[in-house]
Amino acid sequence: MNNYIKIFLLFLIVIALMYYDVALADSPRHRQQFSISKVDKTAVQNQFTMEGNNWAFEMTNYGPYAQDISGRLPGGGAGGEFPRGTGTYVIFAAGIQIGALVNGVPTVSVVDFDSEFQPGALEKTDPYDSTEVPRATDPGAAVNKLFALGSDGSDGTPIGTDGDGVDDYSNWPSQYGAPTRADGSPLVVGDLMSWCVYNDMDRSRHTIPNDENMEPLGLEVQQASIQVNITGYSDVFFMYYKIINKGTRNLSDVYVAAWFDADVDNAGNDLVATDSLTNMVFTYNSDNTDPHSLGGSAFGADFFQGPVVPGDPTDTAKYLELTPDGFVQRVVPGKKVLGLSTTVRYINVRGPDGDPDNDTELYNLMRGLQKNGDPRPNRFTFPEDPVAGNPALLDPRPDDKRMMLCTGPFSLAVGDIQIVVLACVGGKGTDRINAIENLRATDLIAQQAYDAKFLLPQPPPSPRLIATPLDGRVVLQWDNSSEIAEDRYPQLAGISIPSYRAYDFAGYKVYRSPDGTVGSWTEIAQFDKADGITEIPETTWFVQDVSIKSLRRIPIGDDKGVQYSFIDENVFNGQVYYYAVTAYDAQPDIRSGAAPVTLESAQSRNAVKAVPRPPSLGNVVTAGVQDTASHIGNSGGSVLVSVVDPTKVTGHTYKVVFENVTITDTLDSTSTTDIYWRLWDVDKGAYVQFTKADNPRTDVDESYLQLNQASAADPASENNFVTADGLLIRVYGPALDFKNFLVVANASGPLDPPDMGCFAFNVSGFPTFDGNDRPSDNQQVGGGHWGVHTGNIDDPDNASYEFFKFRVTQDGARWPLIVPYDWEIRYTSSGGYGFEPNAFVTGSTTGGTVIPVPFELWRIGIGTLNDSSDDVRLFPYILDVNGNGQFDLDGIDHPISGGDNDPETDWIYWVLPADQSAGQNGYDTLLGRIQSDPSTYEYLSGTDGDVMRRMVFVNWNGGSVSDPTFPGNVNQAMPESGTIFRIITTKPNLPADTFMFTTTSKPAFSSSLASSRLNKNHIKVVPNPYYGFSAYDQNQFNRRVKITGLPDVCTIRIFNVAGDLVRAIQHNGTSNNDRSSSGSEFTSIEIWNLTSDNGIFISSGVYFLHIDAPGIGQSKELIPFAIIQGNVQLTVPTN
């Protein structure tokens, strides 16, 4: 028995010693060895989460950062999470430390686990007056809080979690040094910036041993943190310190230290090194076992700018200062900028390698000495390379480390200012070594940001994104705001980049993530702008060694066109999904290496959460739209409407209307006029706003306008649509084309019905209007069968309709002049005159031959076939193939038909006179000008160019061109007088056109349907079984299952196998269950955290659901499910 007692006592002693060691390690300032008094919360006011890129770190207004002072985060007090959202904390705490000699005695104003600074500025009448004692502003005043603003001027509060209710933009404290533009508005650098001011004048906060009897240094620190959310820069944040001596003493031998308790996930296995390439000090893991950072993490800090001190006459100091114009480089001859003077690593223990116990020890470390003042073998801690260096020279002791990087010494006289810029860099890799490699690469990129004065190339802004969860799918819709943003990088950076495109948007990418964290996003769709850019050669912009240049080809996209919605059907009901739509740009014409050729916005900019789910039990949502929109007007267009979000469909009737709209650019005063369409809600009596952005540069609200669309036959038109009121609306115009070639009259007068004026046989592809593929015997009173075609040039495709269009329209270049007009060739007894320019014969731009022709060319308006008041006569240019000075048949057989008996005429060019008033005034004027002196007439002078080219008439089976008597053998030498060929073109949507369609929306509730589904086939627990964990768990203390398929309102009762009631849950379908914000729609999902009514985790076993829904009834059967718990937390969870 005595032995048992001895063993038990020995056990208690061991436990006591272990407790003592732990208590010692975690005591004040071991994690706080000398307990600085906490700044009360009325002075601190707010703690704000900076999460403007891949970092999420806490910021306060009195010095500490990357530390969770409030204890609200799951990191156990750690406040520097990287990558954001992963739960990997690489910084426990951080802050600045400033030390100096005061009357030969070291004095340090410290920020570590707490702060010797208080919020607020110091006020002096004359900052250089050493006799005036500074007055500290009220630490609790609202003006001394932490301020945070996004790059668009928005308050940082929606991004972070400060929730202080203060509009940071309107209350920006420019009077105390907050960076402010010349117009008085806040100056924001990067995508998210915080600013605060603090001072060390409260003696009660200086409680370090040997410090309580010292006067404060009299320092004011204006601090800004900057986050940039651009590819390459999003793994770093910057700290800007403006240090001002507002005290009464000139300070000498001043040192500034950036201090970090860099616990890289698990604090107990950390190592520290100094990178000789970048002068960065960093903390990394000794192995790859950290629970959150499997694959490896690292953290580093690098001074990009130190204090400015006197130098040699040949020295020149170049440093950055934050001014109303942003970061400006100052150049001071005879000065130099101090770099890194020493790096320090110490351990969370007592002793020579442990935390400093007083100002003297801390100051010695800042100077590059040991704590006791003895020299160190090397002022830089472990400068060997962990990647490729000698392992024997690396940090040998994995432990809980602190690290400092220091710069100094310098003098700080009363009124003097020094500026220090620090980069805090995160590294993530496949293992701990790869994390260091990535850390270095990011540090070099961050240096580029500093060198560029933070004027960086920017990707397009992300579009505004809406996600609608439905049953088995999620509907995404976004606007076009990315496309109308101007890229002003060269102007802002003050550089010239030839051929830089100011509007360089190139497409969208759609991403999905299970949790929205950095690195978890998967691209599920891309919509690339149809701009001809599929790849760009690039000399690499971001490289680890900036002296290395490598040529690669950057893929851009498939060039198939953009769209503004996407339906993800590869989802499971009840599962949480995060979505983002990014925008990317392309600069295909710039000099390689002048700037990035493509940049993409970050997923975090518009990430949204969605949980697909069926309607709540008994609810049925049906929405539809009529199959065909009714049409009034002459266009060949169409309107196709489909339901994309049934919850938004109104059941209203809509009208698509077209109008000519002139849009003026308010910046350069240029105007364009085009046909746009709007959507009119007939029931509301108002126009509908589309899911698109208004261009701020124009004088018209373009969110209500959509440019008239091209043909549905164009493959790119598949992506030409807008969304509004839950509908996806495509408005098509017809293809630019000829619709019909008709003969509407001959020598006997009008033909009713008309006859064919072209040849559609032999699979030529010419259009038919009545099913006949050739002219009939009724076309002419004489014996001919004439049709329109293009001149024979012995091309294999010469007979086809596509070749005809290619030649006549100059490969489509003439369509804007052809469509939407209709045209006629009128053979008359009087005929007229044409002209063969020398340009067709000798290539000369002047001179030619006047040739009589038996026809007239007319443009006959737009669909006004029976109205001659808008007819305009055109002038024919002729290519006289046989050179006989006449318009006649040539001895050339056209390949439209077999044999050699299809002669064609000379070629006709339709020339549009400059005077296009109705009638033939323009024709007469042009003819008179030519006839006055054909030899000096300049080609196309007095015209608006040719409309159609190379057109001929072919007499099908009219007579062999090989006959010696040709052309005397043909049945008809020319279409007879009175013949009218009419060419009808397709008609685009014009202001005279309207389309109308009606939608249906019938949300309904059926109590009988709901009652019939109160069973295990429709109400489920997922996952089932719950086996130790689920994808819905937030952490080990907040475990979750989801109960799906519920009615709007019901009571859920959960029983164990003994029939005991374990938990009763009141389900309300409008509560915030599984959605980013509560809404009017009902959700059929309830979340249960696997606890009883007493808040205790339930044990493993089989359980049963019973549902009681008012107005519907009770479930007719119990719904079984199984829970298999993992390690159970026996205490009541705190969240």
C-alpha cells in the first residue's frame, strides 16, 4: 500500500511540475512575461478583420495586429489566418517596437501581446518645439477608432467584422493624418486599407520591469495596412508606419523592430531563418505534420523601406511617402535608406534564448546583441537556406518562436518623421520546403508592388453576381459591369505602353467551391469574348528570379462569346456551395513584358453562397412562357424566351420594342446611333431593368437597353441574351441575306404570282419562294429563262449561292448597304447608260467608256413594295467582258447548269449616287458628270460607293456559246422590255416591329399533397448515417446534420429507440436556415447540431423523427436515422 501511495504522490509531483512548466510558458509575456495592462474596450473601440485578399488578419487601433484580442475567432487568440478561410493561422500576434537611448538608458515602446500605446494622436501647437508637452487626444473618441475602406470607397465593415456602425468614408480623420486626396476624399491604396493613429504617452501602460519609472518617448505612429487582391499580390499585406517624435526630447540610437509571434499552425514545431536573397526573416515548419497546413505553410516579413539617415555626398536616398496623390517617391541627395540591421529569434521560455524580461534586454536584441549585451556570432539569425543549404547551419530547435526584424540606428529629433514599410508574406506549398520556395517568390513579387509605388495593373472588376438555389440546381446571373470599366493602368502609373487597350475585357469564368476558401475553387465554365483572341505570347511578368525571362503562350479562351447566366445542375439538395464569377482581360498588342497580358479578378470579390433545395413540403412552383412571341412588323427577327429562375417570374405580359437611340459619351462627346430594344411590362406599364450595368460614361441608362441582335444562325448569338424577372430573353434579327429573287413583271405586265428570278437547282442553295427551283415558261413572253448570278471566273464553287453572296457582297462588306432595302432591275424600252471605268480595264483611277444599257437599277425602300415614293435610282458600272462597248451576252457559259448553253451577260456594279433623294435626280446628276468628260472622270467620284458587285444575268438553256452563230442562236438576247427582277432582302428588327409574350407563374400550396408526403420517402436526414463527421460540420464542437423536405412550419421531435424525447425543434421556413440571408421564400431545410434539449451531444444510436405540421397533420410513420459519434465533447458547446 505504501508503494501505491508513493507512486501516487510521485504522479502528483510530476503533474505539478508539468503544470508549472506550462504555466511558466504561457504566463504574461511568456505569452506575456511582463503583463502590460489591457487597454480598456472603450479605448480600443473596435477590432476589425482585414480580409481583402488571401489573408484574413485582425487589426486594432492601438498597435497589435494579427492577434485576436477579443477572443472571438476559433484560433485560440491567433489572428493571422493564411490562406483565408482555411483555419490555418500563421501569426499569433504582431506589432511594432521602437527603442531609443534616453539619457543613456534604453527605453522601448512595445507592441507584442498587448501594447504600450493608446489610440489617438498627439497634439502640439508647434511640432518642433521641444518645450511644449504634447497633449494626447481622447483614446475613446470615435475619431480614434480603426478606419477601413475598400478601393471603391465603400466602408470596410461589410467585408470585415467590426460592426461599429460608423461610416468610415464620411468620418475619415484627415485632420489627424489619414491619407486624403486634394479634394478632401479618403485616399485608399489597394483593395482594402485600414488606418489608425496611436501614441505612447500614457505612462500607466508602460509596466515592463525597469520601465515604469521612465518617461514615454513621446511618439505618435500613423499606421496603414494595405491589401491588394490581384493575382501575384494576394498572398501579402503591407504595413506602413509614419513615426513622429512629438515629445520633448531628441532621441538618439533609435531602432525600429517588427515583432511577430509567428506560430505557423502548430506553434511547437517552428523554425526561424533569414533569407539572404531578399533580407526576409521567416518562420517555417520543421516537419509536414501540422493539422491545418498539411502540405506546408510559412510566414515571412521583409522591410521594403527603412529610416532615412545622413549618408555620403555620393549617396541618394529614394523612399516612398503616402501623399494626396498616392505613394510618391522622394529623392534626397546626401542621404541613404537604412536596410535590415539585424534579425532575432527567441523562444517562449526563460533563459538566454527566451523572451526578454525588460527594456534593456529587448533593446540589446534590437541592436543585434544578446539579451545581456554580449555580441552575437551573427547579427542575422540562421541565414542558411532551408531549401538547399547546409542543414547543420539551420535553426536546430523546433519550438514556439518569436522573430524580429530590426532597422537602425538613427536619430529622431523633436518634430522629425521617419517612414517604415513592411511586407508580411504568406507561403503555402505542397510541403514545408515548397512553402518556403513560394514564400520567396511572393516576396519578390511584393517588392515589385513597392517599386511600382503600388500602382499595379488591375484586372477588370468582378461582375455583380446573384445566385438562386432551386430544386436540384443553382441559377447564377451576373451583369456586364466588367465590360464597361476602363483600364487606366498606363495613365495611373505614369508610363507609356504603345497599343495598350483601355477597354480590354476578354471574358468570364465561373467557379464553384465547397467552402469558399482560398485554393478550393474549381472552374466549371468559361465564356470567352468573341474578339479573335484565343492566346497571347508573353514574356513572363511574374518570375521568382526577376532576371530570368521566359517566353510562353498564354491561353485566353475559345472565342465563342460571353453570356450572363449559368445553371449548375451538378449539385445535391441540401449541400452548401459557393460560387464566383471572375472577369479577365487581354492585351494582345503590347510589347511583351511591358505589363501582364492578362489578369483575372479574384473569386473572393463576388463569392456567393447557395444551397439547392426543393420547395417546402406541399408547395409547388410552376412558371412558364408562351411558346412563340406574337409579332407585328416586317422583320424576319424572332424572340425566344425561357424561364431561368421560376421564383422571379411575374406572370405578366411583356412587349419587346425597338427604337433608334443615340448614346453620347460624356467624356469625349462622341455619339453613336443604333437600334436598341427595351422590354415593356404591359401589366406594370413600365420598362424592365435588365440584369446588366449602366455605363457611367454615357448619357443614357443602358441597364434598360440591349443592342439589336444579329442572326440566330450566328453561332456567337447563342450567348447574346439578357435576363430580367426570372426570364432569359434572346432577341434575334434575321441573317444578313437575300430572301428572294423574283420576276414580278414581263412584257405582258405584272406577274401574279411572281416567277423565279434565280436558279435553285443542282443544290446551288439559292432561295425559293414557292417551291419551284427554276424559272417557268411564264417568266418571259419570249423564250428565255433568266436568272441572277455572279460572273463566271472558273471557280469550282462558281455555281453556288454562297459563292454568289461572297462575290456580290464583297465577302459581306456590302451588307450594311444592302440590308434592309429591297432592289429592282427594270428592263425598259428607254433603258439608260452605264460606265466602264478604266479602273476595270487598265487600273487607272480616271477615265472610262459610257455604255448604253437596257435596264434601270432601283433601291425600292424597306418593305414598301407598292410605294414608289421612296425609290432611288442607282447608276451601273459595267465590266464589258468582250470589250465591244455594248451591254450584251458574252461567249461564256455559266456553270449553274450542265452543257454549254447558259450564256451570261457583262458584269453589273450597283453604284449609289451621292444624292439619294427619291427618284432619279442622283442618277441624272452622276450621268451628266460622267458624260461631260468621260476621260477625266475619277472612279467613284460623286458616289457613296458600290452596293453590289459582279452581278450578271444568265439565260438558262438559252443557246450554245460554242455555236458559230452565237449570239444569234440564243432564244432571247436580253430579258424583254417590261421585265422587272426584284431582290428581296431579310429585314432586321426595326422601330416598326414589336413582339409580345405572356408568362405564367403559379405558386400553389396543396395540403393534401403535403400530408401525403409526411413520410420517410420525402423527409430525410442527411447524411444518414452520420458517421463521425459530415460535410456540414463547422468544427468538432459544432456538428451538423440537415433535415430536408420539411413543410413551411412544423415541429420536429426526435426520439431515441427507448421512445424518449431527445430534442424538439421548431422549424420556420423563413428563418435563416442554409442561406446567406433570410428571405421571403420558404426553405425546406432545418439544421440540427446533434445536441439534446439540454445542449449535450447525443450518443451514438438509432433515432426517429416525428413531424407535426399545423394545417397539414402529423407524419404517419417515424422516420429513422443513425448517428455514430466520433470523439464527443462532453461539455456544453459554446457555439
